[in-house]
Amino acid sequence: MEVRLPRARCVRCGHRPVKRAVVVGSGISGLAAAWKLTRQGWQVTVLERDQWIGGRVRRVAYEGMDIDVGAAFVTDFYFHARKIMREIGLENELVRFSLDSAVEHDGKLKSLWPLPEMVAEGLLPVTALVRLAAGTMTLAPKWLSLNPGDLDAGIAYDDETAQSWSERVYGAEVTERVIKPLLRGVVHWDAETTSRAVLFAMLKAFLAHPRAYVPRTGMAALPLAMADGLTVQTGARVTGIVRSGTGWAVHCDRDGGPETFEADAVVCSAPATQVADLVPELSHVDKEFFAGVRYSSTAVAVVKVDGKPDTLRKSVWFTMQDQSSIVGMTPYLFRDDDRDYSIVRISLSDPAYRGNAGMSDGELGQFVIDSARRMPQLSTLLRSGSVVGLARWPEALPVFDVGHLKKVRSWRSRNSGSLVFAGDYLRGPYLEGAVRSGLEAAARLG
Ligand SMILES: Cc1cc2nc3c(=O)[nH]c(=O)nc-3n(C[C@H](O)[C@H](O)[C@H](O)COP(=O)(O)OP(=O)(O)OC[C@H]3O[C@@H](n4cnc5c(N)ncnc54)[C@H](O)[C@@H]3O)c2cc1C
């Protein structure tokens, strides 16, 4: 399928702009770059490998519903993303997305969020609750400087792993029952290697901005609205970006065969792992930087379950001890409530995905549901479960291990010239990071 949208015009003067840019990838970072470049007067063509736009914002359609299987919510600290949403008319479409969550502990599901429910349901003994409160208070002197929307703000703390800091400050119980499942479930990361700087930003995000939202019709409305008025060619896999005269030649494979796009400038928003193959003339320093970016992997199975048990109304995060194959289960909350079934999204752990990536979609879906049924609290609930959709994410979220923030910040000064890069690995593993990196890439081209 090819999505052909009207050719870009300069919004200020209405004339065809003279400078041509190609954006590689129609994820949120690429679309943010294209959106801004168009407003800066460039003629922009977005080339997308897949048959759909949005990259890691993607939906599975089921019985009239659009179920997000990638990014599912935005929050109040998404300053740049929300500004674009206001401009494209999506802000008024936002409805609340529940962050309520639980953790399996001692064979029972116990609330992790909201905090009063965590206290009431006894996820932590009183001594551990006191350590959680006291440990969080130690962040007070750092609090003002932390900014969940700008991870650079906490770069001074990019010096220790989340696990070692948490064990030292919160103790083992909080680390095992709160910190590890949170990192594993929300960002598919391992506390043993993740930087404490990112954990601090996450804690501030939960405590200072505890509300999340999603467009009424699902998160996939965001890339569609951002692409409105842009030229986006889907099914166009870029195979090489090489110098041509004063500009660039972007080679791609399309259904009809190979095609080349000439451009004055290029924004490459493909995942960092692909950059070295796409741009043969990268310097040694750049090659080393891109090779050092790692991603966690997952597959998300959309599972239909008979009835509407209360347990399935909260997200559930699993610890490694409880469940090595599954990291979390998130409900899809129907806007209309007249259905007699529930939908949940179950995510595989990174090792389980990598170990089973060769399976067919049917086999992988069955593996996900069989693994989830092994949880004592879920086996009965999921007995009627059937998989109605599956998304594979070999590059789900860039990993922010200790040292990554510092490496990115020092590399960013090299992100200049007429070939620039965008992607969440440059600014943060969420939509805000992707939008910000795209806007910055466009600003660099002027
Ligand atoms: C399961 C999951 C849940 C998530 N939940 C949330 C959430 O709730 N909230 C949140 O804020 N964030 C969430 N995220 C993170 C968020 O989705 C990403 O941070 C963001 O979408 C990344 O955008 P991007 O443009 O950097 O990359 P991508 O979306 O990966 O875009 C890159 C694009 O480049 C294309 N491409 C790659 N190679 C080529 C090529 N050779 N030629 C042409 N095109 C190419 C790809 O097909 C893709 O469309 C989630 C991610 C996942 C995987």
C-alpha cells in the first residue's frame, strides 16, 4: 500500500519551496522533522520502509477498535509533543489513560499505583515503606534539576546503575517489588545496567506528572495527523544515502524496483542500528557512536478474554523471579462499555523475544499466552484467552545504560551539516524524546 499525500507547500508564502529534503522513516521523530521542515519552507518527501506510517506508534484493528500495540499514552511532561498535538488539533481529543498498576507478589496481585492503594494492599512491609519515603526524600536536593522530558538535566547522575542506587537507598524489598518491575514493565530495561539518572527522571514523572492521556481514537491518530499535508511514500525501503554534487542521493527499493531521490538535505530517522549500513561514508567516530546504541526487544500480543474481571482493569508488571518470559500486561479500556469481553496487551521479555524470534506469529502468540497462564493469578483469568493480534518490536526501546546519556550528549554536537539524525535514542525512549529529536534535526537544517 502506498499513502500518497498532497505535496508539501510552504505554509508562509504558498509557493513551492526550493530546498528539497528527504526524511528517512515515518516514525514520530521523522514526522516531527518533516512537519517542522515544511514550516521552514522546505519541500519534503518522507520515505518509509513499512506499509504503514508511525513506526513504533502502531495499531491492530479488532472488531471496530484500534488497539495500540506500540506507544499508548502521552503525559503532562511531553512539552514538545503536546505543543504539536495542540497545533494539529489532537489536544482536544485526549482522554485519560489509566496508569493504575499492580505487581505479582507472593502469589497475589498487589497494587503498585496509585500510592494509597499500594499502601493499603500491603505490597511493601511498613519498614520498606518508610525506606521508600525516606529514600525518595534524598532526591529533594536534586528534584528541581530533574526533568523527565529532558534527560540531559540529570546527566550528573549518569554514574551508577538504578539497581545499585536503589538497593543502597531503598533496600532490597523496594528494589525487587517496585523498581525492578517498573523498569522491566514500562521500558523493558534491566535495573542492573540502567542508569540511575533515567530512574530519577521516571520517579519524578510518576510523582510530579501522574496523569497520562491518549487520543480518543488511539495513539495512531498522532502520526496520521502529523503526516496530513506531507508527502509520505510507504513501502519505500532506503538502501543507501550517498553524497551527490552539493547534496545527497537517497537510494531506495520500492515495489516497482529501485528508485533514487535527490535532496539538498537528509534527515535519517531510522533506528541507530541501521545507520552504518545506510550511510557508507560515516566517520570512525560516528560509526562507533551508532554501534554503541542498543535497544531492548519485545513482542506485544493482543489477547481477548471472556468477561470483564476487575483484575484485568489494571496493568500488571512482573518481576524476573515471577516470570522470566513476560514483562507486563496492559488492559485496553473500551470507550464504549457494552462488550462482554476484555482486551489485554501482553509483552514478552527481551530474552524471551530474542530466543523465540524465529517462531511464526501464530506460534509466538501462543507462546505469550501460555507463558502468561503460568502466573498463578492469571491462569484462570486467561483460560478463555485467544490472541487476536501481534506486533514484533526487535528495536522496542533504546537502552539508557550508565554512560549512554553522556555519550549521546557529547555526540550531539556532531549532528550537523546537511545529513542529520533523529530518533528517540538521541533524546529519550518515549514520544517526547522522538518529537524533540526530530524538531532539533529540522532546526539544524534551518
Ligand atoms: C511496545 C512499545 C510501547 C511503547 N509505549 C510508549 C508509550 O506509551 N508512550 C511513549 O511516549 N512512548 C512509548 N514507546 C516508545 C515510542 O513508541 C518511541 O519512543 C517512538 O515512537 C520512537 O519514534 P522514532 O521516530 O524515534 O522511531 P521509530 O518509530 O522506530 O521510527 C523509525 C521509522 O523508520 C523506518 N525505517 C527503518 N529503516 C528504514 C529504511 N531503511 N528505509 C525507510 N524507513 C525505514 C521504520 O519503519 C520506522 O517507521 C513505546 C514503544 C514500544 C515498542
